[in-house]
Amino acid sequence: MRVSKGEEMYARLMRFLIKEKGASLVEYSLLVLLIAIVALAAVAYFGNELSSTYSEINSNLVDAGS
């Protein structure tokens, strides 16, 4: 009986995910994804406020240097 390429790839993927190493990789990938989502949400939420704060700091530094 011949196994198709799709079935072979699926079997390899399942063996990889079942292994302990594969599980760790999936867990770390999910953790990195969660951190990226939180970082993007924080930038979207605080972006304008941070931009104005950094602009104010920059102008104060320029004024102090004059």
C-alpha cells in the first residue's frame, strides 16, 4: 500500500508534535506569539501618549543644551 505525500507529511508532523522536544517547541512558539500580541497591543494602546512624552523629553533636552 502506497502512502500519499500528504499522509506522510501529516504522520511526520504528528510524530514531531508527540515527542517531548516537539511539545516544548510548540509551547515556546505559543509563548512568543502571546508576548508579541501583548507588545503590539501595548504599543497600539500607549503609542500616542508615549510619542508625545518622548517629544517633550526631546524638546526639554534640546532647550537644556542651548
